[in-house]
Amino acid sequence: MDTENAKPSNFLLSGDPISDHASDLSPAERDLLAAAGFVEDPDAYAQVTRDTAAHAAALITTAASEREVAGALGVSDARVRQLRAAGKLWAIDNDGTWVYPALQFERDPQTGMPRQIRGIDQVLAALPRDLHPLSVAGFLRNPQPDLAIDGHPSTPLDWLRRGHSVAPVLQLVEVLAWAGS
């Protein structure tokens, strides 16, 4: 794929996601940080943009279509749309077509059939609707100290996959919603 000429997906932010204009630092504060060795790295901005695009592309290219989700879950396309509208299935609008990120699904260990991770429907429904897809993925994939398994922080996804209560994950969602408001 020609990444320099590739059109960004419609949900990616346009423009430079990190710029001088996003900083609340005064010129004196910038000078102080520069004197301490914290200098601006223009290449870092480009790397952040590339990483963001790569993460977004991975979410979309590994996502399932509505028909694939319906078949995997044994429900109709209409039911998939209802679950998406209720926020119980996570979907991303990819240029007018809804795609369903794979990370919300797992294989049933007994049957080998795909299913939605137990409890994730409640978590997805509780997340703020305007949360960027990369923020949703980040929340689900980042270890949380409040979800410790064997003394180690686990991700909400791992926590739910192991059959733990959804309640602590929902508490984290409340904190996320509060912090974002």
C-alpha cells in the first residue's frame, strides 16, 4: 500500500493531530524545557500520525462485515443492526459501511464457534457514543491496575475473557466518561 498517497479513512482526524497550536506552553516555558533537554522532535509528529493511521487501518482491515457477524452469531442482519444501534455491538463507519472490530469477539472453547466476549456488550453500551474508535480499542487493550489477575494488571478484554465480573470494567467506564466530560 502506498502510505504517502493513501486517502485516510473518514473517521481519522484531518490535519496534524499534534501541533504547536495544541500546546498551552508559553514561549518561556518552551525555552525552559528546551534548556533542560526536552526539545521538539518534528519526526515524532510524523511517527504519531503514521502509528495512528496504522492502528486505525488494523482495526478496519481485521473487522467483520455485518453479514459475517450475523452468520457467526447466528442472528439476522437486522438483529446485528439493532445491536449496533443499541451500542451492544461495536461498529465503525468505514466510508458508509459498518464494520465490526474483531477484538470484541472470541471463539467459544467448547464449540469453536465465534461469539461476542461475555459482558462486552454491557461495556460497549456504557462507553460514550462519541468516543473515537482508537480510544475504544485503547481502553479495551490497556492493562488496568483495578483489574488485577494473579497480581498483574489485565486488560478489560482479558478480564472479561477469563469470566470475571463486568462490574469493575463498568466502573472504569464511569471514570472514563467522567474524565472526558
